[in-house]
Amino acid sequence: MKRIIMVGAVAALFLQGCAWVSLTPEGERARVLSAASAQSCNKVGMTTSTTRSHLVGFRRKRSNVQEELLALARNSAPSLGGDAVVPLGEPQNGRQSFDVYRCM
């Protein structure tokens, strides 16, 4: 039993470094801006990204979670007619909202 728990713990630590979300070709063209940088753009909507903040009972690295949330937001921007996203606050429990803008 101890061996199973140890293997599970090691696997969970290894998987914490993995990013599960990839940018789509459309998402690669969407930028992440600050609210000040988006002032000259037109707001076209809002999106909320969600990913796992814990894996097998362990908290994932904050940077990995944030990277995935940004990728999900960038991937969804083109479907709303946007080419940029602005984070609204900090991620909370694997969830973050973004305003979507059209700047070009």
C-alpha cells in the first residue's frame, strides 16, 4: 500500500510541471494586454477560463495554472471576434475571467 501511495505522489509531482492546454493557430494571434493598453481597442465580450488547480490532491504550480488560463482565453478570443484579452483580477481556484477586445 505504501508503494502505491509513493508512486502516486511521485506521479503527481511530475505531472504538476505539465501544461495541458495548447494554443490554437487562432489563439496564437490573440495578445494578452493590460487594461491601460486596451483603451484604444473595442471591447467585444468576456470569457472565463477554467482549469485544474489541484491534481491528485496536490496544488499545481501557479505559473502552470495561469499559463493554461491565458491559453484558454486566447483560444476563445477569436470566436468572440477579438484579438486580445485582458485579465480581470487574479486566478482563483483554477478560474479567471477576461475581457475580450478587438484592436486591429
